[in-house]
Amino acid sequence: MTDLSEAQAAQEASTIGPPLWLLAEVTYRCPLHCVYCYNPVDFAKHEDELTTEEWFKVLREARALGSVQCGFSGGEPMLRDDLELLVAEAHRLGYYTNLLTSGVGLNEKRIDALKEAGLDHIQLSFQDSTREMNDFLSSTRTFDLKRRAADLIKSRGYPMVMNCTIHRHNIDHIEAILQLADDIDAEYVELANTQYYGWAQVNRDQLLPSREQLERAERITNEWREKHGNKMKLFFVVPDYYEKRPKKCMNGWGNIFLTITPDGRALPCHTARMLPGLEFPSVREMGIREVWYESEGFNRYRGTGWMKEPCSSCPEKEKDYGGCRCQAYMIANDPAAADPVCDKSPFHHKIVAAVEQAQIPGNPQQVKPLIYRGPKESLQLDRPF
Amino acid sequence: MTVTTASVPKIGRHFRIQWEEAQKAYVLLYPEGMVKLNQSAGEILKRCSGEASVADITADLEQTFNAQGLQQDVINFVELALQQKWVETT
Ligand code: SF4
Ligand code: SF4
């Protein structure tokens, strides 16, 4: 090997990989009002949605960089009348196309059009398995509708992938949720505990389950797995508040994920918009190549160079990249701090305090009224999280 | 699951294989996920058309790469791919 080729090899190893995953949040509009919604609390201020042509440009440029998985989410993506056009363009460009929907607005006509457009996959989200609970959580009558959506999805030959967000108010219904998943022949079921961003952070103390609730739910999920074998693949995600190490958030900042918000902000993660002192570029003003490789927003927390103690000298820093920047900001008031979920963080006691509070039934924090996600509430709260 | 030279593997339902220039590799795409294939996996999988048998695939590979004795490698890989549901056999 010559010196030159060694230098080239070293350079290649240090280069930034492509944004393999493109998440197109095509709208913040949504007919539901989930109390754990992951959209920014001030979403109602960002109404100026990208046009069809602007989305086409995003899709083209990201694909040219190497994006290959494309997710259409929201809000409720079905509220975009041009969703079929966007899917068709993504399909034509060679993406594997995924739709993340609550199922509202999905009917025979639209699912046929989506299939025709080349949609590869649909993930259906459920708020809970009983009508009463479902209505309580989303405050609209959507449960029967979801069942119909599930039937439509299956009848068009899609795998049935169901996602249910779990929290204090529905976690005790886990059997009913699993039964429902089985009834609709779900192939993959994700029972994901709420992550505390956006509206879920507003409602955090009311949503965090107790340890006992969690253990019960996990045990039942395991029993179900043993009894039913491989027919349904079950994933149970515990809230990171109960962990001592943070998750490897987004698989690393600016590593493989690229999110585009309804109004065209490019983000390394769909909640990063809340972070202070960072200008995230708009795709109306900057091409995707420059966004990904050169923008300050994407470079700031890439890799490990930006870290402070305790992360910077930590042997585990490549494992979790210091966890979530948003959680660090929300709890330690510093986006460059260690994720306070980590027990090496000097702010870990704040997580412990929230968890402890969740063990005391009926304490005042827990029984505060839930705030439903909605445009009116968004404008009233008028804050990023 | 036993795979023989007569088995006819086909890319599994909900999976898609394609060449990705940015990664200089074949990738297998599926709902919300992706596997990057190494060269031999890519070369075998792209021949899993549902028409060619393991024997045909082996012969094709041996000819293309001017190699011999690949049969067991192909069988082993197709068995693994079956377990992962990357392929189905008919
Ligand atoms: S979490 Fe609920 S309210 Fe938020 S976008 Fe999804 S379905 Fe709509
Ligand atoms: S100190 Fe930082 S890098 Fe180390 S485990 Fe905790 S969060 Fe991860």
C-alpha cells in the first residue's frame, strides 16, 4: 500500500455517511388530540406547509445523497391531498416507502391509490384497545375506524404493523391490546412507552407509569410471547426514565436520520426543533447536500467532539453518543450536557424524582388534568416544549 | 428447513433487493429497515428470482466469477436467508 492510498482510506473512514433514512413530516395537522403527541408544542405557529413541488425537490435531493428508506408521517399524513403524488414520486426515485398513520382518512379509494402509487408499507397506530379508552386518549371517536383501517390494510396485502403508545392510563389494558393485535392478525406489534418530548413532556407526570405497572405489563407481554410463539413479533419498549443509561438517540446525531418538518426545516431528529441557539436550515433556502454535510445544525452534535464531562472522558461515549440532546436541554438546561437519564449525569436526580413521584398513587402532579394536543392549546401554551 | 439443489428461492414478501450506489452495495429493504449485503450475499440474493433453482444459481455464479465448488456456500446462505424470511422457497 502506498502512502497515498492509506491517506485515502483514512479519509474515507472519517467521512460522514449518507442520510439513509428520510422522514417526511408532511403536515402538523391532525384530527386526533393525543396527549403524548410528539409534535412540537408550538406546532400551530408553523403552518406554512411545503408544496408538492417543494417536497418533490426534497425527495430528489435526498435520494441523490443516498436516502433509501422514506417515511411519510405528520400529524396525519392522510390529510395531505397530494400524499399519493408524493408516494408515487418517492417510489419512482427508488425509495422504500413507509406510511405512518392513525388510519383516519384511509378508505378503499385512497388505499388503492396509494398501492397504485407504489406504497410499500403502512404502520397503523392505535391509542388503546377499548373504545372508551381510545376516545379518552385521542378525544375523537376513532376506534371502529381503526379496525376498518386494519382490515383495509390487510386486504391489500400489506403486512399488519401496529404501534401502540403505552403510558400510565392504558398500560393496565395490555392484555386487551395484545388480544386486539391478535384479532387483527398483526405481524409486528410495537408497545412503545411514551417518550417524553413535545406534548408528552407537557403531560409527563400524568403519563409516567409506576414500576409495578411496568413490570406487570412486561411480564404479560413475555407470557404472550411464550404462548403464541413467532406468529406475532412483539416489541416492548420501556420508558428511558427507568434506565440508567440513555438510548443511542437517532443512532447518533446527523448519522443516518434526516427529518423534514411540514414547513421545510431540516432536522437531525423530529424533536430537535426545540433546541436553543441552533438555526436549522430550511429546505426552501438550502439544498439537502449542504444541509446534511455543511450546516451548523447538523454538525454541532455529530460524533463525540462536542461533548463535555462526564461524557467526554466516558468509555461508553461511542455506545450512546451521550443520549438525547433534547432531553439534556429539557432537564439539564444544556443541550450539550449528558442525557440526565444517565446515572453519571449531575441531573440524574431529576429523573429519579419524577420516577419516584410515579410510585405514589394519586399525588397531585399525577392527577392534574391532561392537556390534549390541539391548535388552540398550542397557541395558548406558546412554548417549544 | 432444508434447502436442496432443487429448491427455488424467491425474495420474500415485503422485501426488496436493490443496488445502492451511495453504499456501493446491494441492500435488502423491508418495512422500516434495511440490511446492507456483502458481495456474495448480494450476488446470491439478486438471483433469487423464483425461477432459478439453487443448482441454476450456483452454475450462474460459478460461471460469472469463474469459480468452482460454490454449491454448499449457496445452500448455506439460502438456509440462513430462509430463516430471516429474506427468501421464500416454492
Ligand atoms: S400523536 Fe396523535 S395527535 Fe399527534 S400526530 Fe400522531 S395521531 Fe396526531
Ligand atoms: S456519561 Fe455520557 S457517554 Fe457516558 S454513559 Fe452517560 S451519557 Fe453515555
